Amino acid sequence: LDRPRALSGIQPTAGSFHLGNYLGAIRQYVALQETHDAFYTVVDLHAITVPQDPAELRANSRLAAAQLLASGLDPDRCTLFIQSHVPEHAQLGWVMNCLTGFGEASRMTQFKDKSAKQGADRSTVGLFTYPILQVADILLYQANHVPVGEDQRQHIELTRDLADRFNGRFGETFTVPDAYIVKETGKIYDLQDPTVKMSKSASTPKGIVNLLDEPKVSAKKIKSAVTDLETEIRFDEEKKPGVSNLLTIYSTLTGDSIKELEGKYEGKGYGALKTDLAEVLVEWVTPFRERTQEYLGDPGTLDGILAKGADKARAVAAETLALAYDKVGF
Ligand code: ADP
Ligand code: NA
């Protein structure tokens, strides 16, 4: 099997995934199943970097897995597992902690944002070292490509730096991965403030489309998306970020190019674009929600998929960890 490896992780924290997660990351997970030896993990270790309710976390991890399957992940063509089922993540994470400079970790902008939001005093050390655990997640699978949204670019750079550092100090051990970020959808914007990314932690309820919400609710959010005072439907991220964001979402969900959509809506108003996009979205989320419910309604099958995934992941992770432990002198 000479396919390149892909690895990505997604947090179970919010319950429902949002449209940014789907278009920025999960769509690529689905595509890379065809070309890569692909590993996808629900990162519950990352989820406890902020306070969690245990029963809720357990339910949300399964819900996350159900949504990934409903999105099109096929357990026969990729490896899907829960991070805590594979203890090697925490074990390699420790080694990576000991290779990372304190100043280097302090420069991670996502930590600064998240800890500012929590109040610096209430932030955990786990939140601080989160990106380093993420490094271990990726290096354990010798991943070549890491499908993520634009906001993860700095963490992938850190991963590359630490892989190089380990290899330089102890000898060739880890594959140095590349971020796999699709330019068009790497950053989906908040519907109410199209200058910032749609985000489970920062967006207001009206700014974020949650995939498991009632389709009617999501349609309404699309219809009240912030645009601009012009009327022309044209892709221009600088001058028309709201309209451009809607065009990106529309284009990605339907496969119509931006050019085609600009032509289709020539001389028509924003209302027409929003009404049609709302419909496109409802048509996509309705079967997605049904498939998610089907997986949740069949816990035996879901648990079987995750157990098999953990076994497959562990075989690879254990081999890499043994190699790394040997190199550091364990
Ligand atoms: P959030 O950023 O909402 O907290 P996660 O950190 O769990 O969500 O992100 C999961 C994946 O979704 C990551 O690969 C991330 O880069 C991607 N992602 C999150 N928000 C967006 C967005 N607005 N546009 C594109 N990709 C996104
Ligand atoms: Na993120």
C-alpha cells in the first residue's frame, strides 16, 4: 500500500459540527479517503483542555463520530477512531512537550485567543500544551498531509518544526507533514460578521450554521446573513465579504463555479441568492441529519466501527511510538 498518509482530528466539544467545520475540513476528509491511507480522530483528549461534563463528553464523542460517518467517511476506506482509545497520543505528546520551547508554545495565537476568552488565570496547562498534543496526533501516523482549515496553519508549522527537530537530534524518525488547506473553503466566515471565521466559540447564534439544527432555523440564518449596501452579486472578498462568503458556500455545496453563480444571479438581488442558498442548504442538511440519527440509533454498529478503528490506529501508533521511545533512550 503506497498511498500517502493523511491524518486529521476534530473536537467533539460543541455537539453539532458547523458549516465551517464541514466545508473547511470534513469535506476534505471525505475526498482524501480515495487517495490516501487516511486516519481521522475525534480528539476527546483535546476536549478536556476546557472544563467538561463527563456524560456530555462521552455522548458528544459518539455524536461527532456519527456526524463524520454521515458526512461520508467510510470505515472500509479510512480509519475512524476516538483519540483516548489510543494511549500512544498522550505518550508521544509528553516527548513532544519536552522538545518544545516555552516561548515557542507561547507564540501560538489560538492559545492566546482561547485563554483570553477564559481569563488567563482560569486557563489550564493542558490548553497551553494543546498544540503539542496535536503534533503528536499527526506524527504518530507519519502523516504526509493534514486536512484542516486556515486557522490551523500555525499548528501545522509547529508540527513541521518539531518533526525536523526530533529527526535532527535523534535521527530520521518522523515524516514532516504538509497542511492540506483548500484555498476556497479554508476560512468560512461568520454570517453576521463576515470578516471573522465562523466558530463554535466566538460566533453568535445567528452567525453560525450548526449542521444538526432544525433546517428551518439554518435557512433563516442564511436569509438574514449580513451583506452590503450594493446590489450586485459578485465575488470580491475585500469589498463584498458577506456576498463572497455566501457564494463560496453555495458553490461548494452545489459544485457550480463562482463564475456560473455570478452569471445566474446577474441582475437579481441578494434576496434571490439567499433564498436559493437556504434551499440548497436545507437539501444538504436534511439527509445529513437523518444519517446521523441512524448511526446514533444503532449503537452496536457505531461502537463496532470505533473499536475496529482504534485497533487499526493503534497498530500504526504503537509502531511509531516504539521507534521514537527507542530514539530518545527509553
Ligand atoms: P472551531 O474552530 O469552531 O473551534 P475546531 O477547532 O474543532 O472548530 O475545528 C475543526 C476543524 O474545522 C479544523 O480543521 C478547523 O481548521 C476547521 N474549521 C473550523 N472553523 C472553520 C471555518 N470557519 N472555516 C474553515 N474551516 C474551519
Ligand atoms: Na479551530
